[in-house]
Amino acid sequence: MIRGARAALLLALLATSGAAGRAVAQAPSPPRAPALPFHPPMVRTLEAPSPAATPRPSAVPLQAPGGPPPPRYLIEVLTFGPGDHPFTRFGHDAIRVVDRLAQQDVVYNFGTFSITPGLISDFLAGRLRYWLSVSATGPALDEYRLENRSIEAQGLALAPEAAVALVRRLEVNALPQNRAYRYDYFRDNCATRVRDVLDAVTGGAVHAAALGAATETLRGQALRMAADDVPFYLALSIVLGPAADRQSDAWAEDFLPQMLQRTLRLTRLSDPAPRALVANERVVFAARRPLPRPAPPRWGGRFFVAGLGAGLMFLLLGVVARRAVVARVLLGALLAITGAALGFVGAFLLGAWLFTPHAVVYRNQNILLCAPFALALVVLGWGVAFGWAGAIRKAFVVAAAALGLAVLALAIKPLCAPQANGTLLAFALPMWLGMAAGLAKLRTPAAPST
């Protein structure tokens, strides 16, 4: 079911509901009882283990071998690397709490949600809920290893009082009546929740470390993480509007676990003594997969070549179709397929702007590149295949109008909010031009043979 709904579900990953949550936000329980829980980090236990349960072996000693007794709590931020599925492409964050007194070792995970029949409707209406779950550390880490996802731990040098405050916040936030929150891909997710709760118990030290300029826009960060999955990369490129291209700071970039890891390294504490927030780092598991790209790919040239190839194909078929029935049928079929795909995308983007609360897709200039009225080619393409003059004429009008919108998208660039869609422009302009030219050729009667 996950793979069958892949295109729609990956759009849910991009949802921005407009209100960023802060740490320990008091959110109501999910509107429907969680069923079929799906956890990107594969955490399946929703409640904390019983105090009487035997803890799994810990990589950190629960008692000091000598000297003064250690603090009661050991706190680590766990950063999990990307996985194979689109839900896991951006990594994951969690907080590990080792209670030496209670002999417990658990992970607090803000990335839990349910796959239910109403998932897509909840997303479209801005009701998609995630929640904070609690799991024993050992089994949770084992499942990341099975998925070949890297695991890195940052041990935090929190003062004992700050560690106690953090644990209390997490315990309260994990209660059934408090654990759910309205998910926002860029502003309120598993990484920003970890960031916010740590910022709260450190008196704003995390935020102070993230006041510098961002290294990439939000779009750039998302695309560099998705670039090894071309369909996913393409979907993100299309669906993100100009809101993802605004200038931001390092705080906003911390929606990615990898960037939060960097921010925590830069965080400095002053009470009771000046020190770094991160006391130590260790690699728990090294995945056998390439590291994420340091920057988003620059694929404008490749997309232009692809668009030029598509345009030349339409032009050639239009020329040959005047004499060859097979070419005309193939042209009609390709018109129907192209119109269905691009028309649906354009209609979806327009509907998402007008009827959903997801600000990240508003004013999306890609609507001009994927003309919603191109859906008419689904019907007109078959008329072209049968050689009907009226259908050929109307299909030409549709293609010419779509070309006009693509030219308009280029012309209004200086007048609109910046949107980094040059790659898609490089594909759409030659493709629509070739389609319109091919249909124009088909409209022209072939010269009689002598």
C-alpha cells in the first residue's frame, strides 16, 4: 500500500500547516485511534517500558567504575541517517534517556504516525498528526541497523537540573493527552521538536547558536537529500512553491536532522561553567551507503536536453503523421499521456493553492508550466490518432496556449517572488514548443505526390 500511494504520500511529507509548534506543545489526541502504526524510525512501542522490565545492555555504564557518582540521567541526541523509502530520505532525530537510578534506557521519538484510510484526506485538510512515542533503546537501534541506516549519538553536557527538566518535559509530552501534534514538514517535525525542547531547557542557547545565515534555502536542503531518488526529487521540485526559496537562517535549516546535529555542535552553555553542549560524539552504526550530497544537484542542462528531445519527437511525429497512420496514432497517444500527466499536476497544484492550508505550495509558478487545461489532450489525443481535423485543430490550440503560459512563466520571473524552478522551465519550454510545432505541421495538408 505504501508504494502504491507513493506519489500522494510523499506530498504529505511536505505539508506545512502554517503554525510552528514549540517544545512540549499541548496537542489533543489524534482524532481517530491509531491503527496500523507506521514509524519512520521503526519504533513500534507507544508507551514507556515498565520500570520492572529488564533493561537492554547499554553502551554507557549505568554506574561509574570509581570516583564520584555520575548524574542520574545520561542524555543523548540520536541522529539517524537516510533510508531507502521516501519517508526516510531525510533522516530522523530522537532523544535517548538513560536513567541510572531506575535502570532504564529509552528513546523518545517525535516521528510516529499512523497509516489509516483517512491519511490523504487528513493531509489535504491540514489534520495530519504525529505524536511522541517511547521505546526501549536496544530494539529501536536494532531496526535501524537492519535498514542500513547510520546511527550517531551526541552526548549532552546538560547541568543536572537541566537534565531533570528535560526528562520531565518529555514524560509529560508523552502522555496520551499531550503527545499528538500537527505535523509541518519544515517547521514542526521530529527534528524541530528535539531542537525546541533542548532550546527550552538550555535557556535559548540552541537558538543563539543558529542565528547565522542558512547554507541553502529550504528547497535546496530538501532537494539535496532527495537527489538520489529522481522521481522523488522531481516531485519535490514541482510541488514546492516560492515559500521554500525565501532566505532563512540556520534555525530554519534544523528541520533536517543532519543540520540540527551541526547546530548542537556549535551550541555553548554558560551555567554553571562555560562549555560546549555536546560533550562527546560516537558512531553507533556506520551504514553502508553513500553520504548525502553536500549541495543540491544542478541539473538544468539535463532537463533542457530531455525537454528538447521530447519537443523534437513531437515535431518529427507531426511531420511524419501527415502521411503515416502509425506516426499519427503514436502522436495521439503521446498527446493523451502528456496531457493527462501535466494537466493533472497543474490541476493538483492549483487546487492545493486554493483549497488547502499548505502554504508551501501557494503561488506555485509551476502551474504555468503544467497547464491544468492540458487535460483536454486526454480526449483530443485520441481524435488526433483517428485523424479528425477538428481534434487536431483544438489540440494545437491547447498546446499553443500551454506554450504561451510557459513563456509567461519565464517573462514574469523578475516580477514575482523568487522560485527556483529554472530546471523545470528548461524542460517545459522546448517540450511545449515542439508539441505545438508538430501539431501545426499536422494541420498543414501534405503536398500531393506526383
